[in-house]
Amino acid sequence: MIKKILGSNFFQLALLTLAVVLVMLWPFYPLDHLESRYHDLWASRFTTGESPPMAMVAIDDKSLQAIGAWPWPRSLVAQTIERLSDAGAQTLAVMLLYSHQSPNPGLDEIRKLQEIAREQKQSSGKSVSAIPDAAFTAAEKRLDQDAQLISAVKSAKNIILPFRFARTAIPSDGNDRLSGMLVINSLKDDDTAVGTRIKPLREWIQNQRGNNDLDLPIRAPYKELAGKAGAIGHLNLIIDPDGIVRRVPLLIKYKGRLLPSFALQTVIKHKFMNLKKVKLGQGSLQIGDLDLPIDPSYRMLFPASFDRPEIKTYSFVDVLNGTVDIKGFKDSLVLLGLTGGEYARFYRPAAGNEISETALFSSIIAGMLSPRHISRPDWALPMEIMVVLYFSVFLMFVIPRVNLSTGGLI
């Protein structure tokens, strides 16, 4: 009896249907690979339209050869930020992460000498140093790289700084609470973007695919610097098993909060809005009149093509030395970051060759600000499962009840 049931067409079709549905729900590389290639085929033909004026100031090989190996004195970055701000840049996205103040033994020595001079003056009633206090103050100001960077960030208009989720564990101070800046630059995780009717199914699928809350340490700008920025956002990207980046996580769940991406914060600031005014809906994220398609994990697909003539590229050293026409930055969205040298990060988009992280984010942001966006509909997976179930029921109950010629036509 059991052998008869197991050998029946009904049981075999039901078992095959169950296997197909499970493969669709769980990560299965052959199927995911085919789906990714299908996405790449159509994404490479997708046109988003033009974005607002953008510029990329690249710390490229030319700049590294002219100035020296990275990292540079932070005063050089501060000077360039000030120059871009003075040029009238509408939004300035700085993709350089300074998680700690810069060690500065020269500045420490100046401060020690200044303190010694003060103590001697107090004890003797007169100055015993041949160097006037104003000289000490001027030297301290020139050597204090962090003060110059903080001042430049404070005076800039609409400036965004990055943070990262570390991929390896870093020493903990025992405090698992988010910093005040991260709380300010995040949303409360209330699952707004998940529909109520199929929410349990979605959450279960996400857990099977490893899309649950992230629990990694964060490297953020140090407090004094972050506090002067207009916004901060994460630089983390999603790398598929084949090594290609196809999605950007606009929001990441972390300790009960939704932490925004650097790209999202840049777009928000460029639209003269703030994160709290972003509207999350089922399958969409709305920034004013801009509607961005997202999946249940707040990820957005981006086109495979990175040929965007509206993004003008300038070498950092040329901007620093004033050899470019700064009028080109007026009212533009400007990204500043590494594109060369050993510290630059590179990713491989679906278009083919590797590009720098700065160039990739420039294209992602341009795509987000464009009028058209590529998306996989929120209902795609449930619809695909319904189609599989429909054909399965059709094969089990309809085909056996019609003759061979009719079945062939069907």
C-alpha cells in the first residue's frame, strides 16, 4: 500500500512541488545564480534618466603621487572641504572615515612648552620665554589637524560622513548602547515596511535567508567630528556569492534601530530633508517626491551600467591647488573619497570591471536621484510560488482527466 502511494504520480508531483517551493524559499546557489544573471541581462539595458549635477573629487593615483602616501595630514582634507564649500557645493559627501583623533606628538610638545612657560610666568611674575604666547597659539593652531577638520565640517553645508559595520570583532568597552549620533541618525525599527497580512511568512523567509538583525561592531567618526556633520550613514554593501554587488541596503536593522546607508543620507540631505521625514511603505521608501523601491529587507537594486556623463570627476590635488574651475561645483552634489592606492576599496558591479567604492557610490546616488528605478516587485516571490502551485494542481488533477491529444494541446 505504502509502495503504491509512493510510486503514484500524485505523490511524486506533490513531492516535486514541495522541493521546488523550498528551493525558492531557501538560498540555493544554482537558482540564485540564474536569477542574478537574468537580473544582470535586463539591468544592463535599463536606463534611469539623468540625475542632478554631480561631481566626484577623487583621491586618485595622481594625487597620491603628488602629495604622498595615504593617510595624509587632515588639514589637507579640511582645506579641500572648505574650498568646495566656498565654491557653493549644495551637498558634500565625504567618504573618509576618521574613527579616532589623529596622534599628534608635535602638538603635544607645543602644549607642554606652553604650559611650562605659563607656570614659569606665574612663579616669577614675568615671562621668561623668548617665544611670545601668540607664537605658541599660532603653532598650536597650525598643528591641530583635528581642529581644522572639525572646523571645516562644521562650516560646510549639508555634509555627510560615513561609518562602517566592522567585519571582524573589535575590543568592546562593555557598553552595547548606540551612541547619541547613531540614535539621532537612525529610525526606530517598527517593521513599517512589512505588510501585515503576510508579515509572518516574510519574516520566516528572511530568517532562513540570513536577513535577520545585524550584530556587528560599528566604526563611526569620533564624537567631536560626528557631532558637526549634517548626517552620518553606513558604507556597507551586499556582495552576492558570485562576488558582484547588485543591491545597496538603504536601512540595516541594528539593536532595535534602522541605520541608514551613506547613499540614503546623501540623497536625503540633497533633497533638503531629514531622516525622520522619510516615509516607509510596503515595498517603497519615499523622500519627498522621490519614491525608491525596496525589498522587505530595505535593500534597493541598482542598474548594471555605470556610464554616467553627468558625474564630473576631478583629481583631489587639482582641487587643492586651485587648478580647476571651482564654479563647476556650485549647486552640485560632490563626493570626496579614495579611488587609488592601497587603502582604496574596490567592488565588482554587474557591468564587469571593478570600480572604486567612491565611484560606485557616486553611481548609486545618481541612480537614486534619477526619475526611474529598477526593482523586483514585492509580490514577485508569492506570485512565483502561486504559479508553481497552480501548474502542480493542474498536472495532478486536470491532465489525468483529459485525453492525450487534449493534454498535449493544453
